[in-house]
Amino acid sequence: MHINEVAKQLNTTSRSIRFYEEKGLISPEKDEENNYRYFTEKDILRLSTILALREIGISVMDIKKILEDPKMSMEDYLNVQRSALFDKWIEIKDMIHAIDQMVEKTEDDHYSMDNILSLANHLKNLKNIRKNWQDKWNFDSWADDFDKNIKRIGHTFNVHQDYDEALAMIVDTVQLKQGETCLDIGIGTGNLGSKFLTEGIKVIGVDQSEKMLEMCKEKHPLIEVRKGNFLAIPLMDNHVDAVVSSYALHHLTDDEKLLALEEMRRVLKPNGQICIADLMFLNEDDREQVMGDFRKSGNTEAIVAIEDEYYADQLLLLNWLSEKGFEVKTHQFNDILGMIYAKKAKKDG
Ligand SMILES: C[S@@+](CC[C@H](N)C(=O)[O-])C[C@H]1O[C@@H](n2cnc3c(N)ncnc32)[C@H](O)[C@@H]1O
């Protein structure tokens, strides 16, 4: 097929096609005599892929990488792009929300610029929290051996003591009907989310680690995996009936945790449920007491491990959830592992 025909078929221009050729994304055969390009079915398919990826905002350079990387599938790249677009969308939503609030303030004849500035600062703070989270643990490198490394017993300090009980209790506590949707965030290799599949529930697993998601997909093909972060969950508003999470939230600081709860609330339908089992202390006094006990018994392994992460202050999370109208209840498995269950009000306030 010649360039004009291809352009017509794909609803683009010959100029754009030549541009992609110049950038090395396609290389149709050329007639040596008249220099006309000839496009095979394969070229047309490649060009359709390029046009589709451009339409969803992927840069020409990144498309080149996608097409040249034999290991990365189209699905993988779409997943990465969706996550990036959700980051932008959520940032824009925050900005629009701030504008609405600023306009509201200016409608008051006696408004002060300080009020506007404090809204701007709040927005800046949100942006920084979202931007600053980093995977300092390198979870991609944990993925292959993650399941093998879950040690149930026999350690000086064992974060996975009661791991199975905690996952089982989440499944018992969250009430879902067949056909409803459950989001497992920080899903890792899918140990929690997969337990809901047997109940006929649709499970979506979100994780920031592509390797963890690969492993999860390999073990549990029925789970829909999405790359994304607690701080910008790659789902539309009011999308799921439950959000569950195990052993993941303690990789976020307190400020980040509260923003993560806000994100969970956003994607949750009215009457939806949140259930989190994670490393946490009951409150700041409890943290002091437990850490003191570890110090007294000379358990430096415990101290170092706890200080490397952000074990939650359960009370902080409970207060936030109650303020937002959730009904909450808790369970404590041991000194460092707790569960929070929260049910969203029918009408979100
Ligand atoms: C210790 S693993 C737990 C995995 C699984 N939930 C379980 O209980 O076996 C923690 C997981 O949380 C994910 N994670 C940590 N911080 C995250 C964040 N900010 N957003 C999304 N995922 C995160 C990691 O990539 C990792 O897969």
C-alpha cells in the first residue's frame, strides 16, 4: 500500500507517517527507481500501534523503546502509561478543587489573601507528598524470592508472625458478594487478593513494583494487575466495593498514610469497606513501650527493622477514618501487627 492510502486508512497524514520514519520508528520498503514507499500489513500494524500510543500521550522516544524492547509487552506499557496519566489526573483534580475553594473565598467581600495563600500551600504540600515517595527498599528485587522469605516461626524478630492469620481474618471480615470488586493495594505477589477469587469476587491488584505485579499475574492470572501507587490509585472514583491491604502501608510516612486513606476513600463506593492488616502500634505510648521492651531485651534486630520502616500509629488512622464518617473496628494480633476495618457511610460526607 502507498503512503497516501495508508494515511487515509489510519486517519492520519502522510507528513506524520514520514515523521515517524525519520525518527526510526518505521522503515517501509522504498522503490529504488521512484523512491515511493511501500507499506506491508506488518508496517501498517506497527503504524497503528504508534498512532494509538501517541494518542494516549506516550512520547515518540518512549514508543521507540517500547517497539525495540522484546521483553516488554504492549500491556506492560499501557499499564505504565495509565499509572502516569492517573498521577497527572489526580494532580489536576487537586488543582481544580483548590481553585473552587479559592473562588468560594473570594466571594466573601472581606476575604484575605492569607486564606488564598494557605490553600495554595496546602496544594503544594499535597503535590510534594505525592512526588516524594520513593521505593527505598527496591521491591522489584524482592519479587522473585518474596514468598520463600515469608518466615513464619523461629526468629529473634519476626514480622511475619501471624501473617496467615491476618490475611485469613481480612477475608473473614470483609463482606463481599459474588461479582463485587475488591482492590488489593500493595498486592505484592498476590497472597491476600487471591483469597477473594474463590468467593467469585473480581480482584484488582495495584502495586508500584512491576516485578511484583509480574509475579502476581504469573501466580494468579485471574487478578487484574495495575501499576500504581497508594498516593495516586489508578482507578476512577467510586469504583470498588472494598479496599484491602496487607503489609504494605508501613512503607509510607504518617502524612503519606493519610493521603493513601484519602485515595482509598475516593475509589471506594458508598457503603464500601477498607480492611488493612499491617505493622502498627496502638498509639505513640504503645510504640515507646514496645520499643523500650525490645531495647531492654537487647533485640537490636527488631529496633533496626522497625526504624527502617514506618510502623503506623493506629490511633492516627482511626481518628482520620472516624472524622470522615467511617465506622471502625480493630484487632491486634501481636505487639506489632494490627488490623483496621472501616466501613464507609452510605452517603459520603
Ligand atoms: C511487604 S510487601 C507485601 C505484599 C503483600 N501485600 C503481602 O501481604 O504479601 C509490600 C508491597 O507493597 C508495595 N508498596 C509499598 N509501597 C507502595 C506504594 N507507595 N504504592 C504501591 N505499592 C507499594 C511494594 O511494592 C510491595 O509489593
